[in-house]
Amino acid sequence: MPIAAGEVTGERATLQVAPQLRHDGNTAPNVSVRFRAVDAESGLVETTDRVPVGDLETDGERAVPANLTVEREGGYRIEAIVYSGDRRMDTVERRVSGLDALTPGYARSTVRFTDDAALPALSVGVAEARENRTTLEVSPSLVNRGDEPAEGLRIGLTLWQAESNVVAVRTTVDAGAVRPGRTASAATTVSVPTGYDYYVDAVLYRDGVVIDTARGAVNLDPSETVSVDEIRREVAFEAGDVEGGEGAGDRARESRATASGGQPGFGAGVALVALLGAGSVDSATEQSADGGTEDLVRYARYALLAGLALLALLATVRFYFAVSTTIDRWVAREYRWLFQAALNLVVLLVAAIGISWEVRKMAG
């Protein structure tokens, strides 16, 4: 189920969801797909949408697109539930995170502060030094990585005294226009008290919108220095792997409107082997009653018990997973744990009763 980011505003983001609906077999009447966006932390439903598909008569796949608009914070679990009438046929889900890393349309720009060791975003030098005041030349560097010129840019500069975190000076520089693929610098001078260390913050604006930020440091105190210890963590919009539902497989968890015919069995051969084994034990029992060896009967029963235990183990595993799949498909998510617990309890009781019965029979 592919998910892409659509329109992004300051508060909300539109997620474009398009699961592949596959149909095989007979006509599936009145098919629809219900979409839900569930907050990953609170579990509350943020938004829902239901897209009618109609009757599915021909075999094949088709995309069912939908748009889900959610708050641009945190992450969400996106669910697509396939219905035929009022009957739930399949469920597929994916997780998305990093929505706050999406850039709104009004803040998109190809211009950024440079980020290179040879060309730092902020270069600070001493233009003039006096007894109590020092004039600094601050040169922010910009790069345009787009194909169109960027105009109307300005840079806000703020110098903070490192020890007290007090603003020493604040100014604005007109950056003008930056041509495609070019690097530009907007130098300015500021005067600050001598003998202190400063942090330099630069904010790139276009039409009042923040485009990018950068930070540097300048040391005027000979007894102490400060540096910008900046740890950058890449946070990006991400659609996680598909989880749960019939869609959990290597085929990108595509929704299906119809299910396959049933679980394969063990075949007549295994059943025949079990019947022959039981018959052999019965014959050995009669022979023992007529004077045969009792050890032979005991070994035959052990062999039969081992074979039946293996057969029961295989059957139980197949049955358990078949029932679990049925629960995942037909039971609502909030009640699945209850049905799974009941299934496990039934399997445990049946196994305990069978083992107890066979142990008593062997002891007798």
C-alpha cells in the first residue's frame, strides 16, 4: 500500500494512499474500501474515508486511491479495510512518521545556508578592535540549488553573549537575489563589547517565512572559548513496513476482495498409516491375551503414541494458524487478543486431556 505526501500546510498534511485491490474468482458485489488514520500514540482515530468500488467481476488488480488529511505532528497508523457489502474481507495497514519534517508549500525554497567545511554557513572575523568595543564582520553564505533565481531574501543576525545568554546585537541584512547554482554572501558589521564570547544565530527569511537557520560562535575572551556543538539528526517523512492483516507478506501487503478456498489437509496417506498402526496394536493385544509377549504390546503402544503425538502436533499447529488467520481477518482489532487467548486455552485443555488419557491407559 503506497503512501505519498500530498498538500502540506503549516498545521496539516494530506496523505495520498493507494492500495492495490486484487480480485480472483466469482463476482464480489458492492465492494468498498474504508480508510482510517489512527494516532500512533493515543490510538484515537484522526480521520476516516470510505471509497466505493462497486461490483468486481473481472480478475486482476486495481488501485483504490484516497486522501487522508491529518495533523502534521507525530506518526499515524494508516488502515485500509476491504468490504463486500457489510462483510469485512481484508485489512492492510502501514505506519507513517516524521510528518513534522514535511515542508509546507509557503516555506519551500531552493536556497539554503551553505554546509561545507571549506565554505561554512557563517564566517566571523574581527574588522576593528578597540579597548571596550570590537567590530565584527559577519558573512552568511547562501547557495541556490534550484533552476530558478531566488529573490526577496533577507537574513536576520543575532549575537548572544555566551555566559549570560543576553542579546548583544540584532540586525537584518538584505541578501538580494541568488542565481541558480550560485553561492552568494551577505556581509555586514556589528559592534559588541570586548572580552566576551558570543553565539551567532542566522535566520534566512523570504516574505516573512523562515527558510533556513544556521549558528556559529566567536571567541573574544582569551581565558575561555565556546564552540557550536551541533548534532544533526536527519528526520524525514517515512512510511513504515506493512503490519498485520492478510496483507502481511512479501507482496507489499495488497488488499484482496476475495479469499482462497481453504486450508490444505494432511491427505489420506497419513490417516491410513494411523489406522494401520492402531490395527497392529489391537492385533498385538489379542496375541498377548493368547499367550504372546507382553513387551511387544508395550513397544507397539509406545510407537503408536509417538506417531499419534507427531500427527497431533502437526495438525494442531496447522489448525492453530488457520484459526489465528481467521481471527485476524474477521474479528475487530480491539477484540483479537480475547479470541486469541480463548484459542490458546482450548488448545492447552485438549492437549492436557489427551496426554492424561494416554498416560492412564499405559499405566493400566
